[in-house]
Amino acid sequence: MANLAKWTVYEVPSKIEVETRKILKSLPAAHRKLAELKGVAAGIPNQSILINTLGLQEAKDSSAIENIITTHDDLYKSELQLATIPSLEAKEVRNYIAALKRGYDLVSQSGMLTTRTILEIQQILENNKAGYRKLPGTSLKNAATGEIVYTPPQDYDTIVQLMAELERLINDPEFSQYDPLVKMAIIHHQFESIHPFYDGNGRTGRIINILYLIISDLLNLPILYLSKYIIKNKADYYKYLQEVRETNNWENWILFVIEGVRLTSIDTIELINEVRKQMQDMKNLLRSNYKFYSQDLLNSLFKHPYTKIGFVMDDLQVSRITAANYLNQLTRDGVLRKERIGTNNYYINSKLFAILAR
């Protein structure tokens, strides 16, 4: 094993040519699927549906990588924010959703992903203002053996400097001429190796991936999430991250990320197509049988797998009585399923739930 004390987090791996022949050959297929995903997403009439439903899924999966485990049921109940106390895990996942949406809002406004945005994302994730690490002692250990496998930079000023260089790599196209997907792999590795925060580095890094695809114009919406791919290939994820540090071999890591983008794009296209088909089926059902049908109602039922009267009131701008009448009529006819928490009712779009929970 290489002496990791001698491995340095460079601003970019500039001392070697990382875009090998194998990497260059792998890029076109990933880009094609990303472009297809971008087009498919544009076919959903209200794109907040995708941001919310896929964002919920990503929050669950990304948190699971850090052993923060919650069920779909707990997660969707937590989103309802009823007068009950959700599990600690569900609260943490909800923080992830809030951080993801805040990051998306900020990069959409500015067209940039700055260190200030990254700091705000981590602050929302962890619900604290600790900022960058100021105290030494952080190390990454093998979960099974407890052996230290990597020691990130310990000095606060070094962390600040490296994050400023990372910001330039993310935002300045002249700083590095690598393909955007290659650059995304490098950015993720650099961020995880700087490990700038006491907590939340992994989840923050995965949000950075999503936002980088948006500022690079590869996607318009935060809908491509690598977390499920990482869960399925967790051993390889950590192996290839570490391989760069031990041997300075970037090829396997970058190929791993590119393949993740390709496979996840395929999975997400299939998921969006299933959601779109289910929306069309429900649209036909509602339009044929209910005088109160509207596109806003349909969108509302698909934005929230578990909905409540307040959501429908806000989305349709109707009274509480009207919203309740709509939901209860759909429940009586079997379109939705009503459940109860304490004194509160909520309503489940069962077919959407089945798609997302698979």
C-alpha cells in the first residue's frame, strides 16, 4: 500500500492525463442517455413533480449510504408534517431534501456552484453552523477493522484554500478542459478527499454531483441521482476512491462514475415514463368521471405520494371544505387510500407509491 501521508489533494489531477482511451470510449453512451433523460423529463407537465418525488427517493438512498435508514412510509409521512414526531432518521432525510432544493434554487439563480452554496447545503443537512473543520483529528477508517485508511487535510487554512480551488474547478471552464462527466468524477473525489466538514461530507458531495450536472447544462432539473448505484456497488465505490489515493490511478474511478451516470440515466428514464403513464391513466379517469378534475389537481396528487388537505388547498387555491370533498370523493371511489395519524387524515396515491417504492 502506498504511504498515504505523502498523497496530496491537488486542485486537479494535472500531473497525469486522466482521459485515457477507455474513458473517452465510455463517454458517448453516457452523454446520449443523459440527453435522453433531459428530453424525457421535459415531457412532464409540471416539473416540480419530478423534483419532489425523485428528490424524496434520492434523500432516502443517499442517507442510507451513511446508515441513516428510513422507510418510504416514514419518509412520506414526515413530508406531511402532521402533529406527530417523525423518526430521527426521517428528520435527517427531510433535511437532505431541504438542502437539495435549496442548492437547486441557488444554482438556478446564479448559474454557479460556489463554496458559499456548499456551506449552506451542509448547514441545512446537519442543522448547524459548524462550517469547515477547524480542529485536527479527523481521519477515515475501515468500518470493519478500524484501521485508518486516509487522513484528509487537517489545517483550516489548507481546507479553505483547497475549497477555493475546487470552486474554480467547478465553475471556470478554462481551468480544466476535461469532459464534464470526467470533471464531475474528479470534483467528487476532490471534495471527498478534502473532507471539509465534521459531518455530512458524503451527502453534501452527492448533492454537488447533481448541481454540477445542472450548471454544466447536461440536465435542467435535479433528477439524476447516483446514490442507488453507489448502494449497489458500495465496495467498488470506496475501493476506487481509495485507489486514486494509493496509486494515483484515476481510470477505474472515472469509469465507475461514467457507468453510474449511464445506468442511472436508463433507470430514471424508465421511472419517469412509468410516472408519466400513470399520470395519463389517472388524468383519463378523473376527466371522465369528476366535474372537479383539473390539471392542477392531477399535478398535486403526483407531487406528493402522501397528500393532505392542506397540500390540495395550496396547490389548487381552494377552501379546506372543497379540498376535503375532492379527496374524500376520490377515496370513496378507490382512486386514493385514506389513512389516519392521530386526529389527522392523509391520502395515498397507491400506484405512485408502488412505482417509487420498488
